[in-house]
Amino acid sequence: MTQAGSLRFRAGPGALQTITEHGFSPELVGTMAGASGGAKWLVLSKLDRVVAATIVPDLRGPVYLIGSSIGAWRFACYAQDRPLEAIARFEEAYLGQTYSDDPDREEITAKSREILDYVLGQSGTAEILSHPVFRTNVMTVRSRHVTASEQPALLVPGLLAAAALNAVTRRSLGAFFDRVLFYDPRDLPPFFDARGFPLSRVELTAANVKDAIVASGSIPMVLSGVRDIAGAPRGIYRDGGVIDYHLDLPQSAPNRLTLYLHFIDRIVPGWFDKKLSWRKPDPSNVDRTILVSPSQEFVARLPYAKIPDRRDFLNFEPKERVRAWRTVVDMCDELADEFHEVLVKDQLAARLEPL
């Protein structure tokens, strides 16, 4: 039985007004957003299934998918012809990943590509590029100067300098990284002209889809950057979450809504902002956004009272980590049941809080 309050629903002023006055309908959704977060996505896998089964069939295209890091991976499942099967493959491969006792970046990067190949299968790339409703967009960064090095002696000081200057002003990240948007050229998204950082736009093609997705999740010092992606400016491409951790960019067209399944109930603009409590998103960027996240009460009941994260690879033995992660996924049936009930009983307006 679903416990009330396992999910929290928040909305920007525009979305709150629209849903309060007219109710929620899938036809209103114009964008779906997915944040960086690595293993945190496991708390959303059952919610992703509800969206794929309940909302996706009634969408009115084009609907823009915008993801950085694990968000881009999730949407690579959404945009396949059989999204439920793709989500199941991703969950299976993610839970089952194994490494040597002391894996280096090359081993972790190779495993990442192995998982993506399994998730996409033989036809996934073509299905993403030709999806009748979804327009897939992948956010990455292109490293500049010392952050383009894979040598720790250069990369680590570069990252530390970026973090220090970011605490003064977020715009300083533009000295270290360019924002690079890989986009479906059939329709231009609301964030096509996102401001605040140097921005390159690259069309998604069969030659670069995999590299763009891998790059978007290539955490500096953990995975190798992706070099010279086809069709893109030459350079080293890394995790889009460096700038767009939770996607502080114009998410919605004026007359549409953004559906945002998230690990937490707030939006942190960039990767280096995680401990900067004063750093907030531009309110205009999330005016028409609906944020759906696990409640703190639900998280408190998870193993170790937390959502999975990549530190679990260091803090737990492999069997213990996998056991905890599988328990989390099983417990998230509760989130899926509650979300489905809210949708089918048209309860969203009554559950919304201001974002």
C-alpha cells in the first residue's frame, strides 16, 4: 500500500497557475528535463517507467528531452521505440556493473561504453534520431586550457581553480569550459540560445550520438574525456553537469510545461554549487517547471537513509552496494504507485507546492 507523502510535487509560478486553473494533461508537456547525478538515478527508474507507460503515449510533439550526464542516459531510453524495455536494460546493466579492485579511468570509461551499447542495442541510435515525438538534446562541456588535460597534475589544479572562482561568480566557469549542446535539428528547443556561458551547438547524428552521451557523463578524474566528437569543435568533452548540473537554463516554451523527475526537491545550477546554499537557479528558467522528487521521509527509510550515489563504490563492498541498490529500486515501487495514482486521479493540482 502506497504511503501518502512519498513524493513531493513542486512547480514554478507559471506551471502552478496553469495546473491550478486547468488541471494537468500530458498534452501540456513540451520539455522533459533530467539532471546529472550518477547512481542517484536509481531512485527514479520506477518513476521513469510510469512516465513511459502513462504520459508518453499522450504527448503532443515535439517534446524536447534535455539531459546532462545520467539525465542524458535516461532519455536515451525514453527516445527508443520500446522505452520500458530500454529502461529495464539500463537498470539491469547499471546494477550489474563490476570492476577490478582498483579501477582506473580507462576501465571505468570502457564499462560506460559497454553499458551504453547494451542499452541502445542494434537500433537505439536510429530510433532516437527519428523518434516521432521526442527531440533529444544532450548537454556537455568542452574543456579549455588545463582542464583539457588528462594529467592529474594539470587537471586537478584546474578544477580547484574553477571551483574557487565559481564561488565568487558562476560566470567564471566560462574561462575553463564551453557549454556544448548536441541537439536534434528537426526542431530547435527553448534552450537553444541559452545565455551565460560560451555556447556551441552541434547537430546530433548517427556518428556522434554515443560519444555525446558518454561525454555528458564523463566526470573529470573519474572517466576519460571524449576527444574530437564528430561534427563538433575539436577538443576534450566532459560531464555536462560541470555547468548544467540541474539545468539552470530556459526549460519551457511559453505555452508548454517542463516535467522534471528529480532526485531532490531543489535545483542546484552547477556541479561546483553543491555546497553553495546561496546559489539558486534563475526563476524565469523554471517558471513553467513541475519538479517531482522523493520526499525526505521516503529517503529516510531507504538503506543507510540515503539515495545511492557514486561514493557507494568506495564506501561499500560490491555485494553490499548491489544489495542496497536493489533494495532501493524495489522500494521505489512505492513512488511509482503514488505517482500513477496522482496522475490517474487528477490529484496533481492539489499536491503542488511552489518551487
